[in-house]
Amino acid sequence: MTAQFGGKWRGIVVVALVSVLVGASASVPAQAVGHPPVPDISAAPKDGLPSPDVPMRQDILCTGGGVLPNSDLSQPPPTSTALRLKQAHQFSTGANVVVAVIDTGVQPHSRLPGVLPGGDYIADRDGLSDCDGHGTIVAGLIGAAPSERDGFVGVAPDAKILAIRQTSQAFVPEPADVEHESDSRSSRVAIDVRSLARAIVHAADLGARVIDISLAICTSSSETGDQSMLGAALKYAVNIKDVLVVAAAGDTTEGSGGGSGVSSNCRSNPEAEHSTPQDPRNWARADTVSSPSWFDEFVMSVGSTLPDGSVVGSSMAGPWVSVAAPGYGIVSLSSSDSNSLINAMPGRDRNLVPIFGSSCASAFVSGTAALLRSRFPELSAREVATRIIATAHPPAGGKVNNQIGHGVIDPVAALTYTVPTEDTPAVGIHPKALAIPPAAATDDARPKFVAAIAAGSILALAAAVWAISLFVGGSRRL
């Protein structure tokens, strides 16, 4: 009887253990993303004449944007009001700063008088062609000059835009008849990763002080492939050339304005877990990679919000997200008319839909970085990042999260507030709250510091202290 009881008990234990293991496997990703490998800078590509990695052919017609019915473009767009650009421009307009826009190219426009050709990795051109409209939108958000005809202006209107075409949905590799769709996708990812690495090195060597990468190459954790060249290129740009690299976190909903064609796999990762101090950003449960944001030691990754700072679910969450900026209510430059503005792009059914996404948010952060590099030319790229993040409005509850990182940027505060530098760790510095201005910009450009607003109000308004380990210790499109 004892033997029978023992055998029965062992069977129960086995069944219980199997149940526990099956349950655990259902709640834990098959393979977590984890931190990216430490880049070997010797793996960075050597700079050379930009050219396609493989022969490319145009597969679809070029597209342009338009204006939604009942739009009033004579007034400043809500993003300009939210970012207080009129006040910010009292302190800096981005003069003497070159911002590289690695994107779908930039079409020459009357509002971009100083755009520079930076090269083309899609066709044998100079970067001043934009078949998708996306790169021109991004360039406009960063550096468009003002006009008496409307209320739109870029964040850094006196910055120079260096146009580099690195991707386009209108072009496909030759030959395009790959047997399996998964093979075609992995091949395009590899092509985009290589060309992006080359473009980053090229932009850095051409003298860019800020590099905007308003894209996200998304892959599952098991399909990241070899991204060592990309990591090395980022390390080269930041550590050797002192460039601030800004990238879109990605979007889980198809945005308007073009894309690389490899970003349909953008899926949000789990939220931060502050109850787990050894992994508060929840790297252990992340299972979708967004590159180049994945290389968080060298990239400021930007999530998207509404103009009032509200979080939007379409912005891809990840442990690499640094800050957020408005990604909705967008007005920018047309790629099909060199004198026009747009606020919409053709959707899947070819009807106009509003421009939105973390691509736009990334552009606002890049523009802010240009303002800072112009006003404080002595600051390093990492110190500029410190200033942007230390003056951001943190998430509700005051803790960093994986959707908007350390919070929503505040260009005026970043330009005026005294923050710790890279050599002065921010640990122990108590953040002060920033007052959100009224809808109409005031003439007083000084940031006002007030008592912290309780969690649950419309937006937590404290300036987050930069987590120094992001840089020091180490999009999908619109």
C-alpha cells in the first residue's frame, strides 16, 4: 500500500510540475529581446560614396500629400503651441547646426532654403528626391522657415538640413521574386540595416551635429539578424564624432507619410515594472526589437503623444524609449509642391488621412537638439541629451515608463533651465515642476516652476531627472 501511495503521489507531482511549467511558458516570451550586444567600433562601415547596397527598382508611383477639409493653416498648428516654439525661438533658432535627415530623401522646398544634398542609398541621386513624401515632412518639422502666409515654422528654422535618402516604399530590391514572403522580408531588413549603418557614418563624417532617423526597423526577438554594423555605426557617430542620434520608437498602427516597407512587425512591448528593481524597464519581457532604438546607449528613442501630452496606444512601447513629443496634429511641407503645406497623406484606400506617428515626434526632438547645440555649442551630445530629458514633463506618477520614457519634451525649459551635466550626476537632484502654458503662447519665455500636480491630473508636470545610465553606462514611420 505504501508503494502504491508513493507511485500515485509521484504521478500527482509530475502532473503539477508540468502544469506549472506550461503556465510559466505561456506567460513568458519564448525569447526576450534583452540588451543589444556591445558594439565593436571596428565593425562600423567605412565612409564612401552613397549608393544602393543592391540594385533597386521603382515599384509604385511617387505620392504626395494634401490638406484635409476645413483646415486653417493660417494659425500655428497645435504642436507649435504645445512646444512653445515662439518662446523657444527667443533663445535659439538652430543657427550653425547641421541636422542630417536619414529618411526617404528631402524634396527641395521654398521653406528649406539651406537643404544640403547628402547622398542616396536607393538610387543614383543626391538625396534631394522624395518619392514617399515622408522625409520632406520630417525635414519641415525640424527646420522649415517661417512664412507670412501661415502659422507653421520648424523647430529650428535656421538649422541646415542634410538630406540622405536611405529608404523608400516606392522601391524594391532586384530581383523581387523571392520564393517566400518571410525570405523577402528578412532580406529587406538586412538591406535596410546595412544601408542605415552606412548612412549614419556618412552623415557623421559630413559634419552633422544631430542625426534624425524617423524610422523603426521592427523584428521579433528571434529574427533580429546581425545588427553589429548598425551598433558600431551608432557608437562611431556618438563616441567619435560627438553626434546626437534621435530615432522614432515606432508605431503599432500604420501611419501616413511613407515608410521603409520593413516595419509591419512593430508591436508594443510590456510596460515598465518598477516592482522589479533589477529590471525596472522590463527588458526580460520585451519580445519585439525596434532598431536603431534598440541600441539605447547611443540613441534617443522618441515615443508619440497627442499635442496635450496624452499618451496614445499606437506609439510602440519599449525599454529603450527615452522621451516623447507630439506626434498628432501635424502640419509640414509638401513634397509635390515646393510652396505648399500639407496635413494629410494618402491612406491605404488612397483617401487623405491625418499625418501622425513617432516619426514626427522624433523630428521635434531632433529640432530641439539643434536649438540646444546652437545655444550651447560647448555641450557634448550626451550633455544635450541630459538637458532634454532632465527638463521633460514626466509620466503620471512621476516614474519612467516604456511608452513615453522620461516624459514629454519642453524645448523652452531645455533652453533655459540649469540642469546637471554629464560630469555632475543627477542622482539626488530634486526635480521641479514645470507649468504648462495656456493654449496661446505668451511673451514670457522663462519656464515657471510650481508645485507638483498630483497624479491623475491631465498631465504630471515635473521635470524628470535624466537617468544617466541611458547614455553614459551604458518606426516604422509616421
